[in-house]
Amino acid sequence: MTMKYCHYELLVAISTFESQIETLIQYSAESCDCFTLLQDKLDELCAWILDESAQNLSDQLGHNPEHDRQLKRLRETAIKALCLLEKHQSECAQSHALNVSEYLSQLSNNVYVELDHAGVMPSSRVLFIGSGSYPLSAFTIAQLTGAAVHGIDIDEQAVTMANRLDSTSLMTTFGCRDLVTEFNDFKPTHVVVASLVEHKWEVLHQLKPLLTPSHRVLVRFGNGLKSAFNYPFNPTLMEGWDSHHVSNAAAVYDTVVMGRI
């Protein structure tokens, strides 16, 4: 496919976001004040990802090698920035009111839509894979439904920080043991796989022998331009699963609800 002027504009925009975010990561290591600038830039990136014209241009380019390379580079930088920002916000939440970023606020808002599709109730037990250091989605699920929520993450520091947050009014816990152990001990009815979990097919492969047809697994992901801030996933390639897409045009990531056949 021959690229047009507008396609080059898109590539420049992707590259510019990556460069600016990487610079702000370095500056944030020097001064905590720069976390505000980093938060603003990630919010700007989210708004741009949801822009219909930018999405259309990205879809036109498809699997263009340069387009794929730029998106992957931006994704890795944006995810690194978000993890740093979440840890900063988690520390702030322990001592004073938190100014939640637009991205984290959107995670909370999107939970409303997901819960409706997955049928999470007060009696449910939700295992959240990739909960992070400031597990806003996990807290929101517990707050909205009264369900018990257990978050797990491979980052031990993130789990330690999550456990330090004041969640005494919620049924939430966090751990970092292997997935099978956490699943068997917690005995969930629902599982959520965060969009920042990279190898989702490996997670689903581990989960499948543990599931019954009544379990529901929500998988968050981002394809196309949304892969600039989320790891991609194609649920149609997973054999032995029934899946349906959760429609939410305002979300910076996509969600499918999956069940074992």
C-alpha cells in the first residue's frame, strides 16, 4: 500500500508521543512535579487514540511494517510511563487526596459496562490478573458490587503498594504467587485479565483447565490504534472458547467476555 501525506502525519504523531513520554519519564525521575506533566501527556494520548480520524488512518495502514514498529515502540513507552505514574499515585494516595488521571478514571467508568455483561454480583469472587500498584478497577468492582476481589501481579513492589492502600471498607486482597496457586486458593467465579498483561493467550491456556462452563473471563486488550496503550489480542484464535465483545466506544481498550466451551 502506498502511503499518503495523512499517513505520514499519523506516523509522525505516534513518534512524537513516544518521544515526549520518554522524555517525561526521565524528567519525572528528577522531579516529582513532572508526574503532573506525564499524567497530562498520557491523558492526551488517550484522547488521541479515541479520535475517529486517527483510528481510520491507522486502520488504513493496517500491518504496515513502519506503522507496526512505531505503535509497538509507543506502547512499550506508554506502559512504562503508566506503571511509574500508578506507583507515584499509589504513594500519594497513602497520605493525601489523589488527583486521578483521565486514564485511571476511565478504567473506573468502563467497569460499569463490563460488570453488566459479566454478571458480577455480591456473591461473586473476582480474580483480577495484572492489578498493578494502584488497582482502581479492582477497588471499583468491589465497591460497586460488594464482590470479593483478589488482585495478582508479577511485580512484587506493585502488590506491596496495593496492600498498603486503605481499602478496609472493601473486600479486596492482593498477591503475587503463581496464577494456578492464586486461583485454587481464591476460588473465583470471574476472572479479569488486564489490558497491560502481554501474553494473554498464555494466561488463558493456564486458566482453561481450572475453569467450568459457569466461569466468566473478561479480557481487556487493544488492537489497531488502541494497541498504542494496550497489548493486542485476537479472541477468535482461541479454540474451545465462547466469546462476545463488550461494546463501549468510549473505552481506550476493548473487552471480550469469554467462557470455556
